[in-house]
Amino acid sequence: MITKHDPMARTVSFIVLVLATSVLLALFYQVVSVFLLPLFLAVVTVLLLRPLNLHVVRWCGNRRYVAASLMTIGVLIAVLVPVMTVALIAGHEAAELIDRLDSDSMRGQVDRARTSLGLDYPLVVECRFIESSVEQLRIDASAGATAKGNSAAIGSLLNEFQRMNDVVRLRSTANLESQAERVRDALGQAADSAPGTLIYQKWIEASAHEFREYKEQMLGGAWRVSLKEIANPTSADLRQSMTQMLAITPGGVASFSGATSAAIAKTTFGLLIFVMALFFWFADGPEIVKAIMVLSPLEDKYEQQLLTEFEVLVRAVVAGSIASATTQSVLSGLAFWFAGLQSVFLLMALTALLAMVPFVGASLVWIPASLWLAFGEGNMTAGISLAVYGILVVSTIDNVIRPWIIVERASLHPLAGLLGVLGGVQTLGPVGVFIGPIVVAFLQTLLMLLHREFAVGDEKAASLMAVDQHPS
């Protein structure tokens, strides 16, 4: 009979305890997963402001809760209010910009820029009409024997293509008649074939292929087609791109400019959790850390090293990214304002976000802005001046601040930082620009500790083998 003091009973009890703990940890994660992001941001904020918090605690006569209240209010006033204000203004400018996309003046400026850069797309509406129509026919033909076909549609396509080709003959110096004949022949053969047959499917696919060849010859080659397709988006494409771009701006610009009530409620709830966590981390941070260390199975030396390294990483990565992004955003904003660009706050918000991405950074904003000034508004002097300013001032500041703070203090390789930023943004949204590099750098620290542990184990094993081989 097994008693509670038997080794078997202790083993069974230990296994049950581990299983129960694992299940409860999984449930606990499900419960708090919605709060993890604001909780983590609160931890990061407290670590960044820990030296200031210590001074405030001493100034308050070691009354931690009074000091925590002052620090929390200070963070709300000094950080969240300006960020929310800029986000709201940028969101308003974004909404205005989207409304201007269909205006005659905006279309005229865009057309002028495309012509100046050699990216104009003649007969773009006709080309896209024929392409989309042939694609619909191809999708129907891919159904095989169940394809229905549409002879009237193919006849309309032949007429549309003939009208377009007549215009091309008058405007273009290239000889496209032989290729045009191939397009007409493929469409004609498709019209004469019975839908639901292999020959019908073959001629529909040939029509799509021959028209692509015709378009490439008309536009000057495959690579020019790609560039001109990108430079000539439809209004729907522009709106979709703007919406996607603005959805990742700081503070969720797109959300604040036209958000649903659910998005606003989620943001408000996350902000409330952040403020509460911030207060208690300021007040009871050391006690919480000690409680976690007691429950941790790691050795004390490893726990202390990980905590120290985590604090260094947070200060280096977050402080470095914020300092670099803020500086570049302000410097770029001044240049945008002097250059006479509209939507300055929107451009500053985008600069602040993209400046946190290593290698490319703010150049993703000031380069298009320079091109727009030079070719869209016809102000070549302002465009060149902004480009020179961006190279000599904005990007140079980034190359000074980022390596000094992040690389020197956190020993994080720029490639690892880039992967952390891009992966973090894709997974977590805007705050991923901070969390991604921290996760990468923290993993690097854990791997170093693991390597050191293996090295110590190998040394001990080697010394034991030496003792066995040469006993005294």
C-alpha cells in the first residue's frame, strides 16, 4: 500500500502539481493576455523613469504612493497628452488628404509629377478595362467543361481594343501593329470557340498573354510597366494604401480619424490598464520584482544578471529609438513647414514612426516629399533643398544618436534591430518598434547565459576527466 511518505507518492504528487500549475498558467495567460501589452509598456516606462522616481520618492519623504501618484500624473501630462494631441491633428490632416485625392488640383499635380519623371501611363483606363475583362473571362474559362463563356463580351473587348489601338497608332512611334494583330487573332479565335472546351480555354489564356505583350511594348518594357503601374494607382488603390499606412501611425491616427466605437473603447480600456499598472509599478515595483524572483527556478546570479540586462536593454532601445525618432520628426517638421508642404503633423507622425526602423528610417518620408515638391508642385529649388537637408541633417542625426545609445549600451547588431522592429510591428502594431528589438536583445542575453553555462559544464567535465586520468 502506497503512503504519502513513499517516494512513489511524492513523484505522483509532484507530477500532479506540475500539471495543475501548467493548466492554471495557461488559463492565467488567457485571462491576462489582453492586458499584457499595456502592462509591458508600463514596465518599460517605469524602468526609463526609475532614476527620476527615486528622486521624487526622497523628495516626498519616502512616501511611495504619493510619489507614484505624482509620477503617474507627470507621465500623463508630459507624454500621453502631447502624443494624443499630435495623433488627433494628424488624423484630421489624414482625413483631409484622403478627401483631396479626387480633387482636380491634386490630380493635376500628380499628373505633372508623373510626366516629369517619365512615368505617365497613356490610355491607362482602357488598358485596365481590357485587362480586368480578360481576367474575368480567364477565371470563367479555368472552370473547364463547366465554363459558360460570353461571346458578346469578347466582341465588346475586340471593339474596345481596336479603338485603343487606333489611338496608340496616332500617339506612339513604336510599331505595334504585328502585336495588335496577335491580340485580335487570339480574341477572335476565343469568340469562335465553344465555351467549356480546351481550345476555348487556350485562346482565352492566349488573349491575356498577347495583351500583356502588347502593353509591355507600348510602355517600353516589363520593368517600365511595373514602375508605371505603381505610379498610376486608381483612386480606390490610393484610399486603401492611405488607410493601411495611417493605421500604423503613432496613436492609431486612422483609428482616431474615423474609428468605430469598439476601437475607441479598446484604446480607452488599454489606457486605463496602463495607468493603473504604471501607478503600482512606481509604488511597489521592487516588492513585485522580489516576489517574482522568489518564485523563479533560476539561480539568483542569473536572475540578477537578467534583470540588470533587461533594464539596460529597455533604456537603450526605447530611449534611443524615442530620442532619434523625436529629433528627426521635429527637424523634418520644420523643414516641411518651411518648404510649404501641407499636412505637416501627418508627415511628422509618419517620420516619428518610420524613423524607428533601422537603415531606411525617416528617408521614407522626406524623399517622397522632396520628389513631390520638385515634380508635383514644380518647385525644384525646394525639392532639392529638402533632399539635401534630409541627407545632411535628418539622416545624420539618426546615425549619431542610434549607434551611441542602442549599439553602444545594448550591443545590438543593426540587422538584429531591423528584424526586431519589422517583426515587432507586424506582430504587435506600432508598439512593436520598441518591443521587437527588446525581445531580440533579451533573447541574445539568454543565449549568452546558456552558452556560458554549457562552457562551465564542459570545463568541469574536462577537469574531472583529467583527475580520472591522472589520479594522485
